[in-house]
Amino acid sequence: MTTPTETAKRSTVTFDRSYQATLDEVWELWTTKDGFESWWGPEGFSVKVHELNARPEGLLRYDMIATAPEQVAFMKQAGMPLSSPSSLTYTELTPKTRLAYRHAVDFIPGVAPYTVSTVVEFEAKGDTVRMVVTSDAMHSKEWTERASMGMESQLNKLTRRFQR
């Protein structure tokens, strides 16, 4: 379920999912190189992590790489590189409960760089983990929709990963 909401300073988008997994498994996906590389990026993209320092003000640097033919074609048509460096800065880590980060948006042609803040909350419920991701909207409706579709795609990768 995805829910757009309005806040006093910026619109947000919320994604709410439950996975047949343990808190340890889900937390690891956000805080380790192997975990992050295994699911981050929408379908048709992969990531290569160069640095991951999971602590407040720690940096996660990675390349987002278009791999599927339709994504490669879209990136070329949009005048965007097939591989682009990306980074986020963790702002909060409460183990297996909550993490937050600022993601650098510096990859959109003709748009001045800015940051998007995201909070991820985790809650164990029996043999499942509920994960709620709340992110700032981007600079435009179109890019907010693109980012939302990307997050939906990533979260669907996790659904498939945890199917048992």
C-alpha cells in the first residue's frame, strides 16, 4: 500500500509492507553491502556498493546501473548515463527498529541537486516483519511518481526474496 500525505514542509510518500522474515534478515538488507546489493534498485537496475558505513552520519556510496534492455533504452532516451554514482547519509540507526537517511538527488539533468529524507521503521509481528518506508516527495509530481514506482519495484524484490 502506498499513501501520499502532506506535511507542513514537504509532501511525503509512505510504503507499508510485511515480509515473512526475521528482523535480523530485514535489518541486514539495509545495513550490509551484500544485503543492499541484493535488492536495491528497481527491476532492470543493479547496484554496486563502494562504501557502506551504517552509523549516524555514515555514508553509503553506490553506483546505480541500468541492466535490462528497456531500462537502458529509457536512460539513453532521457539523456541519462547507464551508470550513475549515488549516495545516501544515514541520519539515524536504532538497530532493528528504525533507520533514517538523506539521499542525494544529483542525477537529474537540468535540476539543481537536493536531498530527499527517508525514514524506515521495522516491527516484528509473529513470523513477519512490518516495514514502513516514508520518503519526501521529489521536486515534481513526475519525479515523485518515478521514485515511487522505483521503491515499489524494490519492495517487490523483497517480497519475492522472502517467499518461502
